[in-house]
Amino acid sequence: MADFLSLDLLLPAIGETLLMVFLSTVMSLAIGLPVGVVLLLTEKGGLWEKPNLSAVLGTVVNIMRSFPFLILMIVIIPFTRLLVGTSTGTMATVVPLTISAIPFVARVVESALREVDHGLVEAAQSMGATTFNIISKVLIPESLPSIVSGITLTIINLIGYSAMAGAIGGGGLGDLAIRYGYHRYEVGIMIISVVVIILLVQVIQMLGNSISIGINNKRK
């Protein structure tokens, strides 16, 4: 009983999960956000209309989104080893987590930008704004609450994926639950791990909602 309640086990696992989710969120945003912008700009009727590029990019994003996370994690093991020198553990899990989140972030950003009133874009164009100015001063600021909501969903998905990665030595709470809860039949650890994951999701969802609502309130 005392063993599965030990903070020596739980705290490092929580730290690993938070590290995996934080790094993969930052990197997936760094890549997925510009990809989402390009998807919108290059579509038919977009500010930088390039139908062929849009079709190719959209297809790549859709293919990446179609991969179940566990299969993706296994398929890219050689790539993960090339980047971080190992295929197991916390840092190794960041690679598939990032790759799985990039297409999701791209579609979230594309969808959020599409919600912006086209009249605002036309008004900016009539005042001589460049495409970069329209993106940075109209599209992204106007769609920020939706983007924040999308990022919140991304983080929650990453928490779930990071737990799933524990099945093949990914580290974190999922790994703790499987090693002690499944292989050693210590059900208490599995229950505690699941409860902590649920609490993390709840906290992230509340923070995301608060930030999104706060941005909307500032506009009123």
C-alpha cells in the first residue's frame, strides 16, 4: 500500500508527462501554425492562391492525421533514434508526439483563421496591407480565441497519447501505470495514475477556457 502511494514514483512520472507534453506542444505549434496559415493562403481564392501546393500540403496533412499514434510511434523508431539516440524514454516519445500533433494543429489553425470575417480582410487589403500584415494583424488576432481552444484540445490529446506511449516504454504516467499496475498487478498505482491524468486534463481544459474567455472579454 505504502509503495504505490510513494511520491518517489509518482512525482517523476508526472514530471516526465509534463515535459513530454510541453516540448511536443511547443514544437508542434512552431511547425503546425505556419502550415495551417499556408493551407488557408494557398487554397482556391486565398490570398496566395496556389492550388497545387494546397492540394499536396493538404494530402500530406491528411495522411499524417490518419496514422494511429501507436503505429506511428513504431514506424518512426529509426527516425527517433536518429534524432535523440534512443527509441524509449521521455525524450524519444517527444518525437512521435510532435509529429502526431503537427497536422492536428495545422487543421485547427486553418479552421480558426477561416472563421475570421472576410470583410476585415478586404478592408485591410483596401488600405494597402501586405499579406504578412493581414496574417499578423488581422487573421491571427481575430482568431486567437479559437486558436487557444484548439491548442487546449491539442494539449489534452497529447496527454492521452503520452499515456498511451507508456505501452512501449515511453515514460511518464502511462509507463508507471503499465509497469506497476499491469505487469506487477499493483492496481492502486494504475488507479492513481489515471486519476492524475484526469486531473491534468481538467486543469488544462479550465485554463484553456479561461484564457479564451479572457481574450473575448477584452474585446468587449
